[in-house]
Amino acid sequence: MSGAAALNGAAPAGVSAAAFRATMRRHAAGVVVVTSSSGGVANGMTATAVASVTADPPTVLIVVNRSSQSYGLIRRGGAFALNFLSESQQEVASYFAGSEPKSFDAAPHRPGVRDCPLLEGCAAHLECLVEDRHEVGSHAIFIGRVVAASAGDAAPLAYFEAGFHGLKAL
Ligand SMILES: Cc1cc2nc3c(=O)[nH]c(=O)nc-3n(C[C@H](O)[C@H](O)[C@H](O)COP(=O)(O)O)c2cc1C
């Protein structure tokens, strides 16, 4: 169905950035720390713009602000790791959402693909090599081929309405 048909023939109206953000606040998403590494420098960035693309071949996408430290590191390193946070890791999420230089000294971890840190205590991990990049306004979409995956049984951390939440089965 075309966009025009979906709108019953009405011309698509513009949507302000404020209206877009207010709407997206209602979208519940899992919280991930995207880690990267290049030239001996490692970083982590809290993110919710993460999605599965296809299982064949295993592929994900992430959306990264081009003004972030992570953007350059992911470009140079050609890799990233996804640390899917557990509901007990709210402090980890807040720490890696900061813009100041971050340290992994207080965050137990082990090296993953191309030295991207894998944080302990996560619900799951994916390790990815960058296959493609698309620049869209202020952000870039990185397409990552998954080269390693591991999952535990910890409950995941979610984010919506500008706050962290746990999930309970209905
Ligand atoms: C819950 C949450 C989700 C976020 N999701 C993203 C995201 O998907 N992409 C992004 O570029 N920034 C996202 N951010 C903002 C980054 O975490 C923040 O800009 C961070 O300072 C970037 O770190 P860096 O400059 O060290 O890479 C999110 C922040 C929070 C709190």
C-alpha cells in the first residue's frame, strides 16, 4: 500500500520534531550499551535505536548520532558489540548515556570482536562487524553482520516515557 493510500488520499501533513519525539516516547524499547574500540580507545553508548534486520544472514542495525564519540570509533574500528542490559543495570545505562569520556574500570567486562567490550551481567550480547553505513540527517545507520551471540536468562531493561522500566509477563 502506498503512503497516500494509507492516508485515504489525504496529502501527508508535516510532523514537527516535538510531535515526533512525544510519539516515540510511547515506544517501549530494550536498552543496549553499544561498545566500540579503535586505536586502543574503547567506548560505550547507551542506545535504544537497535533492531534485528534479518536472521539470514544474522544482521542488525543501530542508529548513532554523528556527534557522539561512538560514531567515529565504530567507523574506524569497523565493529561494535551490543550489550543488552538486564533490569538490574539501570546505573550502567545512565553511566553510558553520559557524554564525558567513559571508563570501563568500574564495569567488569571482557574483550569481544576487535576489542569491543562485553559487559558482565547483561541479558545477552551480539558482536558485529560493520557491513554498511547510511547517513540520515544528524544520525547514521550502521548495518552489522553478527559474528558471535550469547544469551542468558536475566530479565531485560526497557525504556519508555523517558524512564527505565522492568518487564513483567502478562
Ligand atoms: C535510553 C537512552 C537511549 C539512547 N539511544 C540512543 C541511540 O539509539 N542512538 C544514539 O546515538 N544515542 C542514544 N542515546 C544518547 C547517547 O547515549 C548519548 O548521546 C551518549 O552521550 C553518547 O555517548 P558517546 O558520545 O560517548 O558515544 C540514548 C540515551 C538514552 C538515555
